Amino acid sequence: MKNVLLTSALGVALATAAQAEPVTYMLDASHSQIVFSYDHLGYSKTTGMFSGFEGTIEMNADDPAASSVSVSFPASSLITGWPAREAHFMSEDFFGSEANPLVTFTSTSIEVTGETTGLITGDLTMNGITKSVVLDATLNQIGDHPMAALPWAGFDATTTLLRSDFDMGQFAPFVGDEIAINISIEAMVPAE
């Protein structure tokens, strides 16, 4: 879902990164997650998670608006803690993962709103449908990783989606249409 989303926080680093030339950061799949939650019949907030992203962040410190983010991950990487729910989510009722196996996000613009904050607008494609979404992003930290000895960056981002926008509105309004998305990612400049 918003996987999307995760990519959002990237523009924030643009305002504080100290490089003159654009720098390519690769997502660290082992430390990047998208967690989503929704109302289940008024009884609980049910959660799920996506992990294992592939993607890049092009950071341009001199011109943050020229920076970009691109992320993709398989819908089938969904974890809910209940295998039967995961299988149902992959069906035509929701992700339709057989016909549309990937969730992708590609930024279209970045607006820096503060020293460590920004809004990343981009195209989210899920269940074969593309919609524009805005990620409210925060740069957590940028610098040399103390163990990997490589340039590293960490971001958080949030957004809210309507699953019905992606033809995934099964059981709404009883099961909430509004999905809260929380993204936390790390990205690195790979060793040459």
C-alpha cells in the first residue's frame, strides 16, 4: 500500500545533504518497512507490513526539487500475522497480485518544508491502478554509517490512502476504507 510509499522521506535529505552533485542512495531492504492500519468493524485497528523494497533516491542538495525517488516491492511480501488474511489480500478482492504483482512509487515533485521535513508527491501504482499521493517526510539522520562505513540516510514518512481508490474497497464502510500508512526506510551510497 502506500509503499509506497517509503520513498517519500527522501526529499527531506535534499535540504541538508552536503553534496554538490546528485548522489544515488540505494534502499536498505533489511531496514525499510511500510506499516499500515485500518479500522476493522469498529472493534480493532488491524495492521500489516511490507518489507524488502528495491529502489533508489537521487539526492540533489543544490536543487532539492530536482531530486527523485523510485521504489518497488512485490504485493506478496505482505505480512499480517495471519496466513489466511494474507492470501485473501492477494486475491481479486484486494491486491489482485497474480495480475499485478508489483507495487511501485515514483516521485513527481518534492517540496522542502523545513530543515528536516518535506512533501514528496508521486505516482503510486497498486492493483494496476495509478494515483497521485503525497508523503509527509522527515529526515531522521544522514551521515556515515558507524558499522558499514558508507554514507547512509534514514527517513520516516506518513500518508493516508483510500483503498477504494485502487479498486480494493471490499467490505467498506464496515471495514475502514481509510488506510493509515507509516514508512521508515534506510538508504546507502553503495561501495564502488
